[in-house]
Amino acid sequence: MLPSFSDMLAQLVAEPSVSSTSPDIDRSNLRVIEHLANWLNDLGFRTEVMPLPNRPDKANLIATLGGDINDGMGGLVLAGHTDTVPFDEALWHSDPFTVKDHQDRYYGLGSCDMKGFFPVALEAAATFAKQQLSAPLTIVATSDEESSMAGSRYLLECGKPKADYAIIGEPTAMQPIFAHKGISMMTIQLEGASGHSSDPSLGANALDAMHRVMGELIAMREELATANQNNAFAVNVPTMNLGCMRAGDNPNRICGHAALQIDLRLLPGMDSEAIHEALEQRIAAVVANTGVSLELQKAYPPIPPFQSDPNGELLSALSGLSGNQPGTVAFGTEAHFMQTLGMETVVWGPGSIDQAHQPNEYLDKAQLAPATDTLRRVIQKFCLV
Ligand SMILES: [Zn+2]
């Protein structure tokens, strides 16, 4: 009933679906959603395409087999995102949109992160297409995970899907993941006034003010690290990276403008909103009375930290079936949104994050059969009594 794995992957990769906060490279994900909806319809799933508000070029897909998703029958969600990051075409050895089957790897943009998860999930689901499920099996495909997470934010707004368990099929090399840090990125803009360098009173030096801001940020980083540790993470403290600064233009001009970009990664359990607020107040306090004005721009709404029950039923099942101990990762996912919808959520999928967001991204073929097999067993356990 389904096309072959490589046909499905080739068709998904062939549809450009870059998501980006830069509108000039941001693309629609509708063609990817259409392919998935067609295959899932053929398998007997009920499919619902959910266009995002005010974004007719972007949509989520919810496809359900057995039961009614809203009738409280529990069940299992297999979720993934349909978008990819942008790419540097010059650094690819082959066309990023044409799957290349080479040396036991499928090369292509999004092959690993994470279009490749869908054919795995569909092949596992196909086994049950003709069976009577005791709890529904739902496949969810989201938009804009790589940019704003608008797709999963909209799912949360709509209060669906509802189920007891969710697997987010991000590439974890089949290690079940129960926690990751929250991620936020922001730009601190300082606007002073330029003037002749010989007389500081002729302007307001944005770089001098930025020096105070950086001092305050580093002090805050140390306080956060002293107060918060979690040994489930390789880097066991919250981090704040001062990543990029641009300022001024000439040594003999008072620096009129400075902009600093930072990345903040908080541990599960930390109150992101309170910390963001404190950060803003502290930097506002140090630039007060400098004659420099401050503006803080968030790159996108923060990705909240995620932690699920380390003794959860789905986590134990995935650990037992895949033979991999539960762990944590350093990247962000949509897990918080699925968890907030009421599901025990685990991040687990084939492929390695080491190959994601890279030129010549590939999916290791050796992981596909074990991943499909594990998913079949998980569906058996949670959707068939
Ligand atoms: Zn991903």
C-alpha cells in the first residue's frame, strides 16, 4: 500500500521546506504535508490538515488510526517536523533535494533531521493498518520547528492531539531522551550618540555601556550556574554564550551603536520567564544614566526546557526495546509542547544529530530496520491490548 522507504524519503526531500526567520528564504511546507496525508489516507488514517493562522502556506497534519482522538482513549503519537534548516549549496557534494543512496547512507537535506523519520513511522504503522486498535495511533507532522516552533505552538493552542504517550522522532541514534535544556537567543541593542572622540561629552558611548552590560551578564551567568546544576546533562549548569558583537565604526568617533547577540540555555525546572525578566531589568539598570538607550529583541519565543518522568512507561519501553539507556541532549525540540498537551513525551529516533544542520546531511541506513522494528513493538504495546 505504501511506496518503498527510499521512494517516500526521496519525495519528501525533493520538496523544499526550509523554515527561517528570514522571510526571503522561508518556504511553504504544504507539499510535504500533502505527501504524508496521501500515504496516511491510503493506510486508512483519518487526516486533518491544520493551516497555521494567517499563514496559508504553512500547516500541521494530524492523522489518526483507530479510536477517536478526542474521546479520551489514550493512545500513542509519533511526531516529527516537516521543515529543514537553510543550506549552503556550495558545500554540498550532491543536490540537497535529490536523495543520494551511497555507502549505506541516504544523503539529502532533512534526511536525518528529520524527514527520514516519517517513512520509518509509516512503515511501522502500515503493519497495523488492518487491525483493530484498542487505543488510537496518531502521526503528527508540524511546521516551523527549526525557526519559531509555530506549528507545535499552534497545536498547543488548539489543545490537540490528545493521547497518553508521544514519541518525537528527532535523530537521537535511538537513545530515548527524557530531558533537554531550554533555548533562547536575543540581541541587545544599545543606541548612544556619536561625536568627536576628543571630547566624550559630545556623545554617549554605546561600547562603554555595552562593557557594563557584558559585565552584568557574566555576573548573572555565574550566579545562575552557582544556583542551578543538573548532573543528567554533560554541561551540568545553565549556559549563557556571548556570541557576536558589532559596534562603532572608527577609533576617532564616539561609538554610537552596539549590538550583542547572546544564547541562553536554562535547565529543566528553571523559571525561564522570571529569568528573562531579571536579565532585562539588570541590563536596564546598568545602562541607566549613561545616555544610551536599550532595546532587547528576541530572535523567536524561547524554546522551553523539557523533562519527563525518568521512570515513565514509554521511556522504559523505548529503553528496553532499543537497548539504550535514557539520556539527555543539548538540542531543543518540540517536546515541551507535546508534554504540556498531557502526554508522556520521549525524544527518540534514527539518525545522529551530528549529521543534522550540516552540508551533506545523511541518514545511516543501518538504523532504519531496528528503528522500524522498535516502533512496531511500541505501537503493539501501547495501541493493542
Ligand atoms: Zn529536528
